[in-house]
Amino acid sequence: GGQVGEEALIALASSERGNLSYLKYLDLSDCEIDDSKLKRWGEVFRAHECPKLGSIKLSKNRITLEGISGFFKTLEPESLPELCWVDWKDQEGQEEVGDGGVTQKEF
């Protein structure tokens, strides 16, 4: 894992040259992502559609259920049309809820 800086996410979201259209799978496990940074990722995906991205792995971060909800609320339906799987298990300081942290996108 590593860190994803807030400044990098802001720059990527505002960039006209960010090309994420090739992504099919994104593993952001153990990258010290919290609810705020996850919302920034939502802004990135709203600004730069990822038509092929089917799954995102977010395990071992600091994301709450509210953070996951905020991420999806930030997106537009066309932002991630193929996204069907988000793994957010094993969040630091959080108890697992529901199905253990695997979410399917629903708009």
C-alpha cells in the first residue's frame, strides 16, 4: 500500500488530460484513504469517466459506510457504467456491516 495525496486527487479531478478510460480494475487497498479522500476519488471519476472500470478494491483503509454512500452520491450514472463490485472490507477502526464490505453499484 501507499498514500494517495489530497493534492494529487484534486489535480487529477481538475485536469483535462487525465485519461482513466483504460482502467478495468483499481486496487487502492491500504492507501490510507478516508471518507474525504474517497469522495475526491468520486470527483475524479465524475470528471473522467471510466467506461471499463468493473471493480475497485478499497480494503484496509479508513472508510465508513457514510463514506461509501458519499462516494456513490458524488458519481453520475455514466461515470462508472461497468462498475459492479467494490470491496471495502477490513477498514481500520470499523466493524464490518451487512455483507462484510462488498457493495454492488445501484443508481
